[in-house]
Amino acid sequence: MPTNLDLDDKLIDQACRVGNHATKKEAVTAALQEYIRRRKSRELLDLFNQIDYWPDYDHKALRRKRSA
């Protein structure tokens, strides 16, 4: 899908150098992938302290049962 964007040439050039990207498209694609990854990981952090767990859960005992 062709898209016209008015991007800062200095930023694109710097991204190409730092990321060792051969083309502007590679640099922008890598930047978008990293942006998405970071946003998704931020969503996971939002779940911190919101998940209930069993305080008496013993994962080691469960492993021993499975291996026996």
C-alpha cells in the first residue's frame, strides 16, 4: 500500500545508519515494529499486581508429581 509521508530526512538517515538498514523503508518498518513491541509490553506492565494468585501454590511440588 503506497503511502506518502513527510519524514525528517536527518532522522531517517540516522535510523538507517544506527540500524544498519539499506533503505528508508527498512528503517521505517523496523521503527514501527519496535514501537508496536514496546506498546504491547507496556500493556503487560499494566497487568502487574492485577492478577490474583494462590499464595499456597507450590510449583515445585507440582513438578515433582508430573515427573514421578
